Amino acid sequence: MQLLERAMTIAKALASETTENSLSISELATKVDLPLSTLHRILKAMIQQGMIEQDEQTKQYRLGTIWMEFGLQVYDSMDYISKIRPELERLAREVEESVYLSKPAGTDTIIIERIDSAANPIRIYDQLGIRIPMHIGAANKAILASMSASQASEIISQLIPNDNIAEFYTQLEQVKEQGFAISHGERTAGTSSVAVAVLNGFGEVVGAVSIGYVNFNVTAEHTQFLTERLLETGKRVSMKLGYRAR
């Protein structure tokens, strides 16, 4: 079990390198806080399993392609993606902004789809696969607001200090009332996002569709336009997944 935990820690350290995507063994040792001898043995085993690769010239380590293979297999198994993606593409064309699909994963959400608008050269770049704590951002609040009270409470209690929980619940109540969530600069200064939850045929929240945009000089009218298009898309997506409003 300890070996598995250490291997995953190494993989996460390499995954966090968004520029070069590779590290030397000494850099890795610092990041994962392991002795060089121990780290070398684990790296050797991970190379044998295809989990990581080592550049023959630089001797630096990077993630292996097996992660992409597994990810694509999981992605392909999500049959609802094929139902949702055309709606995301249409929304991106309509609003000329980047559109995202987020999926709950424990106390986080994972961005599993991003559609960028070809008509807009200014983009907010959030990586596919990135994890975001559930209490941050419009998409996550839209998801929390649509969960059962017990499920939401369990997540919130792990993320929000006790002194701030009442205020956070007030925010979620507002999201429920208006049918969408909106956030400004929670993760990146100068950006905003608006989001709606996506429900399946059992009325369970399975994710959220969101629009991310640069909020410099954005008018209230444009925000309303984005929200209206998003609400329409959210309804169509949920209906495609079998949801019927009661």
C-alpha cells in the first residue's frame, strides 16, 4: 500500500508540471520528499509498468502514455458524453466563449470536457482533468446546490470552516432559487463563470455545464445573454440524459 501511495504521489507531482512536463530525479525527490535511493527504485518499477518515461538525453522523467490510454477508455465509456458534446459545441458557437463540463469526484470536481470558441481569441485555459475543490467556482456551487441535503452537507463539512458554513449555505440557496450559479475571480482574477447543474433520469446531479469568460468591460446585458443560453443548454442536456422536471 505504501508503494502504491508513493507511486501516485510521484505521478501527481509530474502531472502538476504544466510547462515542461518533466523533472529530474533530484527535483522529484524534493517534491515528493523521498530519499534518492528509494525514489530511484520506485521510478524503475513505474517505468516497467509504463506509468512514467525517462528521456534518454536529459534523463528527466515524465508521465507515460498509459495514463492517456486509461483516461480515453474511461472517457469513451461515458456514453452521456456523446449526448452532451453537441450541445456544448452549439453553446460555444452561440456565446463565443469557452464552455466546460465538470463531473463530481469526491469533494472535488474534474473538468472532463472543454469546448473553445474559434471566434474568440481570448480564452480562459483550464486543463482537462484538473481537480477543483467543490466549494470553489460556479460549476461546483451549481452541483452542490442540486445535490441531496445529506450529500451536500457531508462535502461542505470537509471543505468549509464551521464559522463560514451558514454563509455558504445562503449562497447555495440563492443558486437554487435562480437556477444557476455565477462566480467572479474565485480561481483566476479578472475572470467569471456562470454554470448550471446537469441531472440524469433519476434526478441525480451528474455534473455541470459552465461558461468561462474574461470579465473586463463585460456588461450586465452580456452576462444575462450568457445565462439565458446556458439555462437553455442545461435543460436540453438534462432531458437527453432522461431527466424530466416534476
